[in-house]
Amino acid sequence: MMANEKPKTVALLTAGGLAPCLSSAVGGLIERYTEVAPDIRIIAYRNGYAGLLTGDRAEVPDHVRNNAGRLHAFGGSPIGNSRVKLTNVEDCVKRGLVGEGQNPLHVAAEQLTRDGVDILHTIGGDDTNTAAADLAKYLDENGYPLTVVGLPKTIDNDVIPITQSLGAWTAAEQGAVFARNVIAEHTANPRMLIVHEVMGRNCGWLTAATAREHHQWVKNAQFAEWEENAAARWDVHGVYVPERSFDIAQEASRLREIMDQNDGVNLFISEGAGLSEIVAAMEAAGETVPRDPFGHVQLDKVNPGQWFAKQFAAQIGAEKVLVQKSGYFARSAPANEADQALIQKCTEHAVDAAIKGESGVAGQDEERGDVLRTIEFERIKGGKAFNPNVAWFTELLAELEQG
């Protein structure tokens, strides 16, 4: 797009895992363009980068633009997701997204050119936006006039340098709703060990935030003031995140006392907690560690929650063990009020930046005073660790220890 030239076509895509913001973010972008630039054509690539590579796209007609606000009420993504790494040529060829000898970045650039796209909005986590960065760099270096503006979504809240990722607040809230029903299972059997496994590969923020949400519900719930319906039996008894080490034997001793007193133990565990120990054990046994196209361990096939359950069950005298995962329940929810407010701010900024020709990721920059700005693509990285010493988490742990 030449300087001072108005954009004619905008393309949207959502990618990576789901988060409670995708539908709302798509709706927000459509609403904003319809408000400030109603003549701009909007298209959407189906199933993320897979749709971009194969040219699978859908027009956004006027009746959809006029009703885009309805998308805020839904979870999932109206245009579909996939996990595709544009620089992983072998995987793209294997999946039939490009042919032998083709560069996925070139294929994507040519498709965008054929579709007349001036602005591309990518909505995803660190993998999605680093892929967008690779694409933006390729476009710039090879003379393709295109503005790329990403939006940061991930329920893990682990994108550097994003202060708050879209969808994370809702995921914590929904994970607590899930936990409330699962923990009711403590009444189904004596000496029940319940392990609530929460998504979070390398970052414990979501596990900590979900535990805090559930604990707050316990504090506010109107229990019957009867030993059989006591707050202590419904509460969180242990929170385990990748960033905080612990001694299994010491924890088992502590949890044994809780089991003896409450006839049940409820643990909130990040799926990334203990992962290095699990992987090391698998490799030592000569087992193949399953990984996705980005090289990440496929946690659903490793089952960290089951591993934790085995470590504790016998030591705390559990008669029955229940391991439940809230990930798919939490990540597929519609955005809550807090997330919708953040989404609106970010989508409005993303559209305004795109029209001005600013490429980057529209989000709160925690390295620049949490200001909402177009963050440079080269600064976007995954793997932001949760700080277990943050005040709200240390206060939560202190309350749980006091019982």
C-alpha cells in the first residue's frame, strides 16, 4: 500500500489454540472497520494460516458487518483455527498446504497479492504473532506492500511484552466454574484426591488465577455451617505452577493431614508443572516424546495431571483419584465483561494503526508502562514466566495455608 493511499481490502485470520476472545475480536474488528471505513472490503481466511496458504477465504458481506456485534456472545472462532508454522516447510508440505520446493512465506505473500489484501490482521498467541512477524519481514524484504497488525490472545497470559493477553481473564473465571462442579465430586467417595489440571505449558498464571477465582467463590459462598458442607472441603489445598519448586515428600506430608481432616484433597496443577521431570523420565525409558509442529511437547499425550496424581495418591492415603482438565471448557467460552472491554480497546487501536500503515501487535506494552500501543513484531516472544512472588498469589497461598 503506497503512502497516503487508502486501503481497499482487509483480511482477518485466527490461529493457534482457542481462547475466549477470538469471536469477539473478529466481531470487534469488523465493527470498527464498518464504523470508520465502511467502504473497505473485509475477507477472512478460514482455519488460520492453513486457509491463507490454500486460498480458502470467505467474504464478510454487509449483513454480517451490520450484525458483527452478535459475535461477542460466542466462544470459539467464527472463521476457524489451525496450528501452522510458516517457516516449518516440511510440515506445510506434509499437510498439503504447499507443494514440494515451495516456500510457505512466498505462497502466503502471493495469495495475499492475488486477493488484493492491503491489511492483514492476525489474532493469536506468540506462535501466531511470531509467524506474522516472519511474514511481515518477508513481505517488506520482497517488496509486497502490506500492513500486518496482530492481536494478542492466549489463556496462558505468557506473551512478552504483553501485560494482559486477550481471553485470559475469562479462562480463569471459567476454569473456576469447572472446578466448582468437579470438586463437588469429593462427596462421591471417601478420601478423594481431586486433581484439577489447568492449561499452562510454561507459565503458571492461569493456574494461579483460576485457583484464586475458585478460592474467592469459596470465601463468598453461603455454606450450611455443617461439618458435612464445610468451606474447607470445597477449597483449594495445593497450587502447583512451573515457576515454583516444591518438595514432593514435604507436600505429601502436608496433604496427608488435610486428607485426614477433610476426607478429601483438591489440587490445582498447571499442565507444565513437573514437565521437565516427566520428559526426562520418558527419554530415560527410551520413549518418544510427542511434539507438535512448533516443537512443543504434546501435553494431552503426556498427561501431567496423572503423573502428579500418582506421586501423591499412595502417600496421602487416597482411596479414589479423579483427574479432570478444564482447558477445553475454559478456552472455548465467550469473553466475559472484563475481556470484552480490553478487546474493544485493542481492536479499535489495531484498526486505527492498520489504516495508518503501522505494523505490529496491538496490546498493552508492559515494558513501556502498560500503555496500549502497536508493539514491534521483533519484540514479541513466548515463554513469559509467571511471577510467583506477585502479591495476589502470595496472599492466596497464605490464606490457603491458614485454612
